[in-house]
Amino acid sequence: MRRFFAERERCRGQTIELDEAESQHLAQVLRTQTGERVTVLDGAGGIFECAVEKIAKRHVTLTILDRQRAAPLPYDLTLFQAIPKGKIMDGIVQKATELGARRIVPLLTERTIVDIDADSAKVDKWRDVAIESIKQCGSPWLPKIDRPIKFNEALKQVGSFALVASLHAGAKEIDQFFKVQRPSEIQIWVGPEGDFTPAEVDALVSAGAHPITLGPLVLRCDTAAVCSLALAAHWRRRSLRNPEA
């Protein structure tokens, strides 16, 4: 069934009026007809099975036939990602959303070469990417995407279970950490092209983060982000299934 997105506020009554962009996509791109059934996700756990009631030039009205609320994942996964150049961040946001990240924090590090500030429209673009991603994968949870933050400020947010994808000499396999802890909140830190500087890695370690290895090969930052998130999600789910493992 085709999926669409509507803010939670639009889903409180018996009908949902899609915004202009979603309405145009439904009517003009997909050429959906009145009476057809569609699914609406509100990004806050809501899943609504609907029938198309009315198609206007810029707005589509849906009638809610069934509503469900999905529980969030039993762990909170946050990606702290140094902003890479070009459109690479778009792909990282897309994949992080598919892998269940609840929050994405774009970082401005020493080796970040992108000219971006906290008021950039980039954040809105990344949110649009995340919306398209939940529509594709069917997740009812839209990750929170923070405005870019400087590395030194982000250091203050290092949690009790923070993992840094790094070539650090003391890096360990990620499963080693899940064998001794059952974290409810997990942070993944990934550097830009060229990785975090040695000083930045040292600062993260001093703040309590743990370097992890992703193998002997040097990965691109987007590959490292996907790999780290997938491994963290895998090992946390495994520990939930087998508490004694």
C-alpha cells in the first residue's frame, strides 16, 4: 500500500488533509484515485489506514479507516555525524533513518570543509530526506535532526554508551561492549572525510566514548556510519533476545 506523511496535528480527527507537496505527489505523480486506500505515517508512531475521499488541485482529503500506534524501538540510537562534502549527508540521513536512528546530530569538526551554519536550510532538506525514507521503509518514527553543532559543544553530550568508529590503536570489536552492557541509549560517532583528528578522538575517549573497529580497511564516512549503526542495532537486538548471551 502506498505510504504518505502527515504531521501528527493533521491526524487527530476522522480525516487527514495532506499538505500541498504530499497532495501533489498522490494526485499528480502517482495518479491515485478517489476511493483508493493508502497508509499515512505521522512520524510519531502513528499508522493510519485511509481511503482517499477528495482530490482538489492542491489538497487531498483522506478518511481514516483504522489507526494504530507502534511502540518505539526498545533502545535509543543516536548518530553524531561529522558533515561530509556534497550530498553524502543526504545518503547518511536516509540510511540512518532506515536503520532506526532516533536522532541525528550533524557535527562541525576540524576537518569539516562544508560551509554551513546553524540556520542553514540544509536541516530542512535532511528532514525531507528522512520523511521520504520512512515512507519507503514503513517506519512510523521520524528521527529528530538537530541543527549543526560544533564538535566541542557536542562533546558535552557524550553519553554513558558512546562508540566512535575510528582507526584508534585501542579500538575494539563492537560486540565486546554489548557483552558487558545492555544500554537503553546508544551513541555512534563518525568523523568526516579523513576521520576525526587524533586530538578529537582523544577528547572523545577522555569524555567516556569507546573507539570501535570496523575492520582492517579504511571506510568512507558514509559507509562507516551505515556499518556502525547496523552493527549496533544488531547487537542490541541480539542482547534483547538473549539476555544471558
